[in-house]
Amino acid sequence: MSNSAAVSPASTSIRVSVVVPVFRPGAAFDELIDSLDRQTLDHDRFEVLLCDDGSGEETAARLVEIARDRDYVRVAYLAHSGWPGTPRNHGIDDARGTYIQFVDQDDWLYDGALEALCDYADQRSSDVVVGKEVGIGRRLPSRIFRKDVPRARLGADPLLEMLTPHKMFRTSFLRENRIRFPDGKVRLEDHLFVMRAYFEASTISILASQPCYAWVKHAGSASSSRIEPETYFPHLEAVLDLVERYTEPGRLRDRLLRHWFRGKILKRLTGKKFLGYPDEYRDRLIDVVGPLAKRRFGPGVDGGLSFPNRIRAGLLRADRRADLVSFARFEMEMKCRAVVTSARWSRGGGLYLTFDVSVTRDGQEALVFEHGTGRLTSLPVSMDGLPTALLEAGRELQNDQVELVLRDKAAGVERRIASVHPRSLGAISVAIDPLKVFGPADESRGAKLFVTVRRAGWTFDVPLTADAETLAAAGHSPLLAGRTCTPVVGRGGSVELRRQWPGGRLKDLAGRAVRRVRSGSRKK
């Protein structure tokens, strides 16, 4: 039973329909409703469809109360399906807006999101708009949101980084192409829906210049639970079938298929994750993904994998289970450290840091490569019978990178402040401009410094550490008219950049920065 109107063509007065699948929502649902109340788009220009998936009387009463004083909210009471696909499909059928924006019940929208997304789609004639998602309690891929892309291309732009359904779609586009979610409990249903839309769309746009969607991590979500290999991977094959249906054999198909091979199979065989599985579960997993790897992913797919994943794929196809475990243990036992060895200020006000970067295992250098060939000689795993090229990392060694990152997890701030491409690990020197790190009007005390090390395809993210004497030798910045920017040693030896103000008073405004971020997201 539904109190929604019958299916009708998109209304020109309603710009966007916000479709929310609902099932026994918790306290976070109130935050979503509050964010919809605060939208800068006039309330008569958008509607909210709360599609209840048979939650029962308690939820029904709550939805009635929400809709009572909100003319823009409509509620549909549906039979229980057990998954969000059916409620979302009801929203596609019932939407009266030019566009449809899908939102999950425990996430929320930034205040100007709907207006910005609609304007962007209108200006670019977009069928799909990928609005910037911000992870709350979770880290999200960043490459897709580095810049606005009015006409993104599948296979060239990083569209595959975000296959969540939290996007805006042109309503007529979805209906004319009969793009729908699978009904019932289907894993990766969002991949099936979004990829079909990507393939059919004339224009896909990325709006990265302002935050639109807050994707909140909650304990016990379906995505955080361990998969059952026997039932999960047939759903993955449905996605692969879709990709092959829309592409010809070649580079584009290989590039797309590689995304799922890397993210849904090889990622589960890495380091701590793989070793954390019980022996029985590991065998079940390999029983399923080993044959799948042989059947669905060819040499062209492997060619674009990172060096560690090429080794992993080779061991998987050869059914070398013990060696896969040994390789995962090798990865888990590698330790990366970044320790400041000198610090000084220049007369111009720049901070120069030199830090020693090492990747070790059992006290020895973990990654030793043969000069000229780039062949890894320190791997304690038998590779007998496998192609010798699997141990050659020449391509990856050319792309080694060390980045210095300022990070305040509580405030959601992450800023890359220096980057170098070293020929080898060891002493790394970087120059930091404090005016660019903090900005002239930034009152923040600062945050911890982290080092991201990319070595031969492995990535390590570790805090920069130092002893107090080494940093004290740097003194203070001569800039900022009495204000100083000082590297200090915090808890556990980690390095922080702090601002000191006139009068010698250290203003610990990290908490204020957090409050400013949170209040800003509510008041925009």
C-alpha cells in the first residue's frame, strides 16, 4: 500500500526526487531528514520519496510523523523484499522530478547539494552526475574527486572508484533505458545498476568542487560483514557479464575487468586480511576464486596489475595455497618507518626536513631488487615453476614516491604538503612552506605529519617520527610577524606542526577546528 501518486512523467516544477529506501531506521535517520530540511533548493522544487521496505508499524508511525509537516515528503509502504533494490525501483517509477538522487537512510546530504547537482546537470545535459562523496568514519578514494569533469569517459576517468548508487540520474534516462536495480537480495546490485547507467549514458559528469553526499560508516552494515564465497561470486560474475556485453575484447575491457579482479578477489588475498581468515574459510575462498580467475581474467587484465598483485594472481591460478599464505605473511611482516634526522628553517621561512625511510622485515631490508632487471631477490616464497617475469618490478620502481601528508582525522582534514620521487629509499629531503600548510587566516594548531611510501607497488602509510632534540634544533619560523610554526614531538614520538602565537601562548584549537567543520556542514 502506498500514499504516493501513480507513476507520472517528470514534472517541470520539481527538479529532483530524492529516493530513500527505508527499513527500520535508527537514530541516524533524523540527521538525514534534518539535512533535507536545510537544503538551499526551495522545498517546492524537490520531493523526498521514503520507500519503506515492510518495516512494520513502528517505522510506519515514524514516517507518518516525518511527513506530517513536510509537504515535500511522500511515503510509500511496500511489501518486505529484504534488500534496497525494490524500494529504489519504486522510487524510479514514482518520481516526479527531472532528476533522481538516491540516498541511503543512514547518510545525509550537504546543505547545497541538491541545488548544485541540479544546476550542474542542467548546464551539462548530464544523464548521470557523480557528486562529491565525503567519508564519515571511512576513507574514500580521492582521485575521482580531484577536479570537476563535465564529460567523464569510462575507462579514461576514475569513474570506477565510486560505484555506489549515491548519484543523481536523469529520470527520463533511467526510464527510457529501463535501467533498474535487481529485485530481491542481490550482492553488488549497485555495481549492476551504475555500470549499466555508465554504459548507456550520453554524458556522465563529476562534480568534485563542493561536497554533496556524506557517506557514513556504521557498525554492522552489510558491506562490513564477511562474504560467503559460494553465494557472493556468482553475483560478481553477473557484473563481469555486463561489462563483456557492452565492450569488445581489448584494452578497455581489460581495464574495466581489472577493477573487479583487483578489488573483489586479489584484495581479499593480501597480508593481514588473508591471514586473518580461518583455514577452512581460506580454502573455501580459493576453491571459488581460483577457477574464476582462470576463467574470467586473461593476460591483458594481469598486465595492468601492480607488482604485488601480479605475483598474487600467478600464485592463485597455480593453486599455490601455501605460497599465497607465505606471501601474505611476508607482506604483513614488512615494517615501514620514517624518522626525522635533521630539521632547519631557511631565512626565507621554509622548513627543511630530512627523514630516513626504511622498509624492513626481521630487521633486514625487506625489498631488495637486482640492479638492472628490477628482479625481487628477497622474497621468501617459492616461485618455482612460475614465469620469471612475475618477480620483475622495473615499471613500479620507476614510479616510487614518498609523500608528506598533514592529517587531522577528527576534523577530516588531509593535505599533501610535499612529494618526491626518490631513486631509492633512505634519506628523503623535503621543503615545507608553512604559509601554504596553514594559510594566513588559519587558526588551527595543526596536526600530525604522516608519510605515504609507494615502493614497488606496495603502499605504506606511517606517522613521521622524531626525537625532541632533533626538532628543537630547528628553532622557530622567522615569518608571520611574531607568529611561529614549530615542528614538535607528540605522543609516541609522532611529529606535529603547531602554530605559536604572540605572547608565547600555544593555542590548542584542534577541538575548535572539529567544531567548525561540523557546524559548517550543518549551517551551509
